Amino acid sequence: MKTEKSLTIKQVAQLYNVSIDTLRYYEELGIVAPERDPRNGYRRYREPDFGRLNITFSLLEMGFSLAKIKEFLEDHCLSKSLELISFELNDIERKIDELERRRKKVESCLLGLVNAMHDAPLERVVIKEYPKRPCLTISSMPGNAEDIPRIVAEKAHELQIPIDAFHSIPCFQMDASKINDDGHFDAKSVMLFNAAPALRSTTFFPAGKYASVTFSGPVQATPSIYDRLLSHIKELGLSPVGDMLEFWHIHEYISSDNSEYIHTIEQRVV
């Protein structure tokens, strides 16, 4: 007579590399129902239990919820199996699309950092022609610059978007009419910019020609660099239009050493 092999809950946990609590939870959900040894009340897992557990862990690997798995175990057939596999394929394609979007965003971020690191030592003023560029306006500049991280988090929460602190470039619309007591310009508003934007925005930097220079150092370096930018604009017979923009490529989230900060300032010209 053939004896059916059974395992204890500890042995089954080791077999599937899960915790005993996980198996108890599956039992509570009705996914598996091991018999009890009448002699001591211990759980004994037998062949039908292993089949249900094999299906469960396979479907978990495919991304299905425990509720869906229980529903499948209670009533499954060929058509339902095909439906599950088709669902898995669609989910994989969705994840591939999302990973592709993330890859483009990370590539854009890395390229921007590499270009900024290359350009900063040169401090070369160039004239660039841009189409209109979308940006996300966070707020008018708060009285205390230390409030900016909280305001960014609140805006992300309001719009239900990721904060994306490493891929988006902080940008400031600057009041270059005077230098404040800290030795730099005051900002009028705070924005986020991404060269490969995934931001929902109705705000744009205007299309046109911009005088631009990239440099490194703390924000106190900006006024003297801006003076050089204005001199170059004048030499070319151009005139500044609107407020200066300052983009922070490398900032406190990326480096705690402000000598490593890299900024680009842009002035629209006609």
C-alpha cells in the first residue's frame, strides 16, 4: 500500500523559502488547507496542498494578487488560464513601456549632468535658440528659501506626481535688479524643468534666443557671472528681455559641497 508523503509547516516553509507566518496567512485566506494530525493537531501538508502552493507561488511571480489567486484556485479552467497568461503579457508590456520612459528620463538626466560638468569650467557665453519649453511652476518665491523643499513636496502631492528630485532641474526666475544681503539675487518664482519632460504643465519658457552661460560654485557667484553675460549681450548688439532664469544642475540634493554646485543662467535676448 502506497503511503502519501506529508510535510510539517516548518518543512514546507523551508521548501518554498517562505516564513511559517506566510503559510499560516495563506491558510487563513483559504488558499491552502492542510489537514491536522489527529494525534497532536499539527498541520500536515500533502500532495493537493503542494499543487495549490505551486500554483500560488507561480501566480505571485506573475504579479497576481492573493485575491485573484484564490479566485483562480476555487474555479479554474483552460479559458481562465489563458486569460491569466494574457493579463500577464499585457502587464509585462506595460512595465516595459514604463521602464522605457524611466530609461529616457535617466539618460536625459545623466547627459545633462555630464554636459554641465563639461561646460562649467569653460564659463563660455553662448547664444542658443530654443523652442518653447514646458516647466512646472511650483510657487512664487517664499520668504525663506529653506521652505522650498516642503513647497515642492506639497505641489507634488497636490498634482499627484512623483517628486523626482534627481531628474528634474530646479529653476528660478530671478530679480537681477539688486543683490540681497546674502550676496546673491532674489528669486521671484520657483519652477522645475526637465529636458525630457514628463510633467503635466501649461507653463512654458518662451521660444526665442537666449544668452546662456554655465558655471560652478555657490549662488553668490551668480551676480558677477550675470554681469559678464550682460556685457556679452551688449557686445553682440542684442538687448535683454524679461527676467533672468537660473537652472541648478548640481545642487544640495546631489552634493553637500557648494563648490561643486553647477548652474546655468539664461537671459532671453532680441
